Amino acid sequence: KERVKIDMSYLEIYNEEANDLLSDGSNSTDLKFRETRSGVVVQNLSRHSVISPQEVAALMIAAAEKRSTASTLMNEVSSRSHAICTLYITISPLIDSKSECDEEITAKLTLVDLAGSERIKKTGAEGMRLKEGININKGLFVLGQVVSALSELAQQSSCSSSTSIHFNY
């Protein structure tokens, strides 16, 4: 049995809707966000086992091809969504190990690709492109507020504090 197991998921947030970019079915938009003790979980988001960098790259390319893009005056192929690629890594303990650590180790690597901010006049956005631009800017604005609040909190709290704080957005 392999000691290291890696799963991958990839979702986009387009016009405030989450889409599973690795789903091959019609349920790619049936995603629900739930808050648990260990953080936010996306229900119905597909996970794919990967064993090589080539498999990760192939899934990233497949997801990028499904990502929402459109042409604007500033960019011929402009991403119209934010995307989140997550690698879930699990390392099993060594069998027959004399090590005292017999616990499974888990880690999560999250890669985020944010759509760039939109200047409506410069992009020439109208109709659906205008709505997308507004949603892109709104998401970036909220993210900026969260980062600012976390920065202020970090300055106020002591280094030894391990308090977990949640920000509604």
C-alpha cells in the first residue's frame, strides 16, 4: 500500500455560483458550502486521486478549459471567475517503524487564481460582461476586507494566541 495519497479538486466561483471544474456530470453546479470544526467544506465537490505531477497538470488543463472566460476590450481571453484548486495529502504511518509517531498526517495545499479587477470603462463591459465585472470586483473587495481584518487582528493578538476567528462575508 502506498503511504502517500493525494486527491485533487478544482472549483470556480462565477457570478457568485460555485462550479466543479473536474466534474464530468450535470451536477457540477450542485455544490453546497458547509462550515465544520475543521473549516469550510464544499459538499458534492468531486475529488480525483492523482499519483504524478503529470496527472495534476492534466487535470489543471482540463479544468482551465471549462473555466468561464470572455473577451473584453482589455483582454481577448479574460477569466470571468475566481478558481480554487486544492490538493489533499495524506501520509500513512510507516508499518514496522520504530518511530513513536503512528498517526496519519494530513495536509491541504490550496491554489487560488483570482480574476483581475475590472475597470468598466476600459473593458467596455455591457450586459452579461458588466454583471460579471461587478461580481468580480465585489469578490475582490470582500477578500480585501477579510485580509485587512486578519492583518489588524494579527497585530493586536499575541504570538502565543491560538484563537481561531471566523469572518462572515
